[in-house]
Amino acid sequence: MPVKYIPYYPNTVEGQAILDNITRTQRVLRYRENDKVYDRIKRGMPYYEVEPIETVGKPSENFVIRGECISACAYLKEQGIKVDLVYIDPPFASGADYAKKVHLRRNPKLAEKVAAAEQQMDIEELKAFEEKMYGDIWQKEDYLNWMYENLMAIKSIMSDTGSIYVHLDGKIGHYVKILLDEVFGESNFKNNIVWCYFGFKRKTTKKFPQKHDDIFYYVKNDDDYVWNLQVRPHSEEYKERFKTDENGRKYRDDVNPTGGGSRIIYLDESEGDIIESFWTDIPPVNPVANERQDYATQKPEALLQRIINASSEKEMVIADFFGGSGVTSKVANDLGRKFIHVDVGINSIQTVRDRLIEAKADFQIMEIKDGVSLFRNPQQTMDKLATIIPGLQRNVSGIGNFWFGAMTEAKLGTVPVYVPNLLNTQEKVLDIPTINTIINQELQNLEVNAKKVIVYYIDIDDQKAVEKFIKENNATEIEVELKDLKNLLHEIVIEDIVDFNTTKTKEGYETEITKFISDRLIQKINEFNQKGNLQSLTKGKKFEPISISEEGLELIELISLDCENSEGQWQSSTEIKIDKLGFVIKDGTKTKEFWDGKIASDKKPKRIKIRNISGDETIKEIE
């Protein structure tokens, strides 16, 4: 359970347009028979304990937080931390799955052969497969409820002069615009920025190709907010319109289009061409650009540079609560700002960590202990749960979309199973409103003859009260069994197996990785190979399966040594990251060296951390 709930604001902005189907920040319990409201449960932001995971560089006010937006805002508010500028690029409710391309590294045992052939090797020849990072699959009403709570939480920790930019697309953006009007006020709306990302235009079916996103820009207080005019250099074509006077100054006669004669404009009095709200000069991230992170939905650094320069000053705090690839934090650091990166996915935390280390940033990694031991991200955790709940089957007919799946028992027949959506804050706590929905709506909507249902929960508001409510209000003969989901969640994360040797050398210590086994990755690779072999048989396409060496070192992405602590917060004394070409990045500095399977340290290491190419981390003590 949360330590406590921290209120957002007493009320929303008065007199603004609202969407009546948005639950907002309070849960309402209603009887189906007469729609009578007899109980209201007002919540706020759930405040959980926050555990420091790692400090990189010097102590600073920069944070990388693994957790949900709302819980992170609760922590910031409790700590009295205010944010001056927020940029968020949340899921778009697009119904799409977003995948990360996972590249196998080159076997360091073959480093010399690879080095000799490097000039003839092409990056596309490297073996890779994809893994789902998150599923952007929402019902529209659920998505808007979720977004409303996030926006309320974000507003509650913004400074009085703060601004927010919300990056969306044309499918959901205009619905969220109404929520933004309600939360921040119509008078605080500044721009609907159109970012046009010109590129290859694919033929679409009976519509124009979609080549832009919408970015809604609001301020917290229209009377006082940070704004810096943004200009781009004048084009050569524009400069050619100017003449030179007797003093050598460039000038032109500018005719007033509304009348009133003309005026003289001098080129040296103009900073440049004022940037308007239609941005066509920022391309998407180039696949071969140095800033590319192989991260789904990554945005270009130039986009954030413009936003941060326009709406903040040096040393101000910039936050991104759906941080993704970490572009906001990286650019904020480059521009001399403080940053807060928040995301629920471990791949996001790892990506931004490595990116900020390369940028020589100082920051602290924190994790919100909300009782949910997530796998890499909520979507993969949900997928994994489907395989470890005993006997569970998905997409069972007759039970509806509310249920996660169903089991079949000899005496009971079909047993529907409810699992809270790990992406939805409201579903994290099993309370009387949720149970009321189950017993007075979902049980009666079942088309199968069920004798029992199983309801999993992460937190429970008041177990005795919930059980009492079920007993007194369940009009059906269906048994409702409550189960703690946390008992299953801890089984999801299974550590990889690593063999290594640490020896004393003249310069210090050397740790050699001799074997690395990841059962989960090997299973994933086998699935990839089976699918490829099947396609080669049915479609006649040539397929070369992925093969792993006996040592398995191709599955390693990062090795870090802690020479200071044998437990607790991680201190990376030295680390190497192997990029997808096999080159070593040592303590954030890129090299043209191939990894030889070893890592050196000045002092004797106490712990070793190994991250595989999909992001799973294994920590072992060194005796």
C-alpha cells in the first residue's frame, strides 16, 4: 500500500469545457439497480518509498526515476521539488505495439578475426531480433482518464512560472486538448505547434499521408512565465533582398501591407527569422545519426533544444515523465539545465543512464517501491504473467474483455481471472468500487456458466471491508476468490547465469567472463529461428538462423564493477559497454577496440553487474 496519498489540487479550473465520461481524481461507487451514489473515495497521488539505486558522478539534483508519472510526482511534491518546464511524449492510444531491435554482440573470442574482416562487414549483417517494449493499446475513455490524472499530478509540481509541452498525434490529441483546457485553463493555452517530419511518403489508402505531430504548449500562469524568442538564421535568399547604403549597412524598404507607407529595415538589427508554430526544419532522428538509440518513438535532439531554449533558463529544472530514450534529459544537461527523467520501463532507465554517462552528466537513479516487481516494463510483465498463472488461457470466448483470461478446472469448469492493468494507476488498488463493478456488472455479463472467478490484486484498500462487501452484495452464486499478485510477480525476474574469474595483475585486477547463459534469451532466439525457418519453407525465402557460441558472450551488453560496496546502492567504479558493432565504450568514452571478454579495475571488485542485450541485469558478489 502507498505510505499515504498526496492531494493534487482542491478543484480543477472553474468554468472550462469538460468531458463527462472522465472519472478524474475521485472514484464513484454506484448501484446498478438505481444508480444511487452512496460512497465516494477521493484519492490523490500515491506516495511510496523511493529507493536510491545508483549515484553517477557527483551528488546532484538530477534524477532518473523508474516508476509511474503519478507516483514520481508524489515523491517530488513530498520533497518540495518544483519543475520549471515539462515535456511529455506519452503513448498516443494508437493501438500499436512498439518493439526494440535487439542486436547480438560479436563473440570476443573471435575478436581478431572480426577485426581483420571489419572493413568488409556491414552493420546490416549483424544478427538481430525484436522484443516488445510496450503496448500502446487503450480504450479511449480509459486513456483519457489516465491522462487526466497524469496532467493533474504534473501540474501540482510545476513552478508558478512553469510551462508544459504535450506531444501527441491527430488521433487522440484533440481529446487531450480538452483535458489540458480543463486542467491548465483555456487562457493558459499558448500554441498548437505542428511538427512536420518530412521523409519518405508511403502511399496511403484514400487519405493524405500523415506526416506531422501536434505539440500543445500551455503555461501555468499567463501573467508570469518564461519565454525566450526563438529565431533561425536568415536564408541567403532573404539576404539577397537587401541593398547596401553609403555606410555599408544592409537595408531594404519594407512596404506595410495594410497601408501607411513603408519603413527602412536594417539586416543587422534583426536577430533572424522568428520561428512560428509550424516547424518544418527539424527532421526525425536519422537511423544512422550518432544520437540514434534504437529506441521506439525516439524524438530528435533538435526538437527538445528548441523547446528547452524557448521556455527555460540555465539551472532550471526540466522534467519528462514518459522519458523513453532520454532525449529530454540529455539535451537539458547539454544546455546547462537540471533534469528529471521518469519512466516505468527498465530499458528506458538503462538507455538514459548510458546516454547521460556518455554526456558526462551527474545524476542519481531512484526506484519507486510501489509493490510491483516489474519485468522490463508493464507490457512485458503482463505478457509474462499470462504464461506463469497456472492453467491460464487468453482470449477465451464468453467472458468478455474485462477478464485477463480464464482457467479450466474439472469440478468448476471455466474460471475467469481478473488481473489489474499495470499501466493503469487506478487498478493498482483493489477497493470497493472495483469489487462493485465486478460483482454487480462483470459477473452478470459472463456468457459462460462460471461457478468461481479469481481476482488478483497488487494492493488492497481494506481486505476485511472488501470481503464483507462481496459477502453482502454478491447477488450471484459465483464465488469470488482474492489472490495477491505480488506472489507471482517475483517469479518473473529470473537471473542469468554467469561464470567469471578475478585475478590480480601488475596494474590492479582483471575480471574475465568465461560463460554467460540466458535461458530467456535463448528461448527468444529459438522462437525467432523457428519462425524464420517456417517462413523459409512457406515463402521460399533464404533464412540464416541465429546461433550462439558455447561461451554465450554475444548476449552481453554491459559489464560494471563495484569496488566500493558489497551491497546496497550500486557504485560503478568502472564499466564497459559493448555496442552493436562489438566496439567498447569504456566509462562513457567510445573506443575502436573490440571487447576481449575482460574488464580491468584499479581496486579489487566486490560486485559485478552484467546486463544482457535485452536489458536484464544480474548482480553477483565477488569473493
